[in-house]
Amino acid sequence: MGRSHVKKRRHGCLTGCLLKIVLLLGLTALLFVGACVLGFVQNDPVTGAPSLTLDGLEQLDLSQLPDIGAFVQSVELPTWAYGVSRTGLTVKTLRAGSGEAVLVCADGYTMLLGGGSGMGVTLVGQLLLSGVRHLNAVVAMSSSASQIGGLPLAITLMPPQYLLFQDSQTKGAAYNRLMAQAEKSGSIQRIVPEQGLSFALGRAQVTIIGPAHTPHTDERDDSLSVRVDYGQTSVLIMGEITQAGEQELITSRAPLDADALICAQGGGEDATCAAFVQAVSPSIALMTAREAENTTRIRLTRAGAQVYTAQEHGVMTLVSDGTTMQVRE
């Protein structure tokens, strides 16, 4: 009887492990096929707008699979599709549903800003294809479900050392899931940063430039905005803030002058005002919204910025060697 019981237990454990391996290998195969055959992007036949082809997987909750993070850490995946360099600075705008997600990699150290909408399967897939199997820091730019929906899964599979977030006025379901998962991990240090907080990411210096104060009547202006300096180059990654929030940053004398700007609200009409564009004076501007606002684009172009949009370029990548910053095609 004892031997039979042991055999049954071993058989059950083996079945469970095999199931997890098969599920992960299935996801890996799908990601590989998407990257190699479909390029992960399909164009809308009417608008021509690019979109990822994995949205149907967003209903799959991988966080319910125990210890699957260990498999993610060890699996080898092709990195050429979305790959980032282990030297220098790479800033990549990921496709994340209706929200924003930006990956920053500096000398092999990684930071994810925002998690987009949905359950995060598409987001994690892009991280894996970028060669990322761990995160050093995660920044929840705001509490909006469209901006942090994918973060609970990301920190489940790739637990970061630090989670920076805003102590939001409105604590919705997505915010509560994120906080619950961070607490469950037990190893993630949670920080509510103030303007001016700065820390190193490899040889990059990351600085929280906003908000200047909280709370605001429009909660979007409570969202975090980040500056990344690498050598003589710099990039601003803006949150959901409005033009009013941008004016506050100008008044607060935050360090705004930068080589590149990832626009607030993805380049929405409610942000990237003329005064802010003048203060930043970027040579490169990235608009991550699926439909770029023409008025915003005009303001940036008139200020001398070379504008790239997700509508035209899909996933966009900034690279810097510390001396020059450019968009990698």
C-alpha cells in the first residue's frame, strides 16, 4: 500500500510538472512562430494601423500556475525579434493594448514602465522576445487599469527588486491586484516616490521628474513621469499627465531638456503642449497611441523634432551609446 501511494504521488507531481512545461513550451512556440512568420504585427486593412496578434491570449491567467516563473527564468528564446542590447541604453515602446508600456535596458539592467491593458500575456511575450527574463525595477506610471493591467502577471513571472507606484486616490481592481501580488511575492520593495528621487540602473541615472505635487483634481496629473540619463544623452518618459500637469513641471523647474521624448498619453491631444515641447526641445519624439493626434505631431515637428508614431512604426526602439541617441529601425 505504501509503495502504491508513493507511486501515485510521484505520478501526480510528474504530470503537474509536465503540464506546466507543455503550457510554457506551447506559449514559447506560439511566440516564436509569431515573431518569425507573422512578425507579431498585422496591419488593419482599413486604417493600416499595426496591432499584435496575441490579444486572444489575454484571457489566460498564467499567474494561477504555481512556480511557472522558474521556467520563464530558465527557458531560452530567440531574441532577434524584439532584442535589446546588453551594452548601452535601449528604450523600447511595447504594444500593450490600449495602454502604454516602455522597457528600459541599461547595460543589462532592466526597468519596465507601465503595463498596458489586458492580462499581460502579450506584454510578457514581448519581454521574453527582448531577451528579458528578469526585471530590476517596475514603475506603475498611474493606477489606471489601461496602464497597469499587465503588471501583476509581469511581476509574478519576473519579480523585480523595486516597485515604484503612486498611492492613488482611486484604488480600482487593477491597482488592488498589483498591490496584492507585490505583497504576496514578499521580496519586492514598494516605493511611493517623490519628485527628484533618483537611482542608478546600470550606468543610467533614472530620476522621477513628476508629479510636482499631489493630489490633483484630474487624477491623470498624479501619474509618474521619468527621466533617464545615459552619458550625455537623455530621454523623458511621460505618464498620463495633461497639459496642466506639464505646466506644473515647467514651473517646478524639473530637468526637462532632453534628446528624446516619449509623449504623455501616447501623444494625445490633451498633452504635449507648446510650452512643454519648448522646455524639452527634443530631437526625437515617440507617439505610442494607436492613432496619432495630428495637432500634437505638428507642434513637435515645428519645434524641430523627428516624430515617430506607433501607427506607422509599431514597436519603436531608442538606442544610445552615451554620446548619441537614435531610433533603431
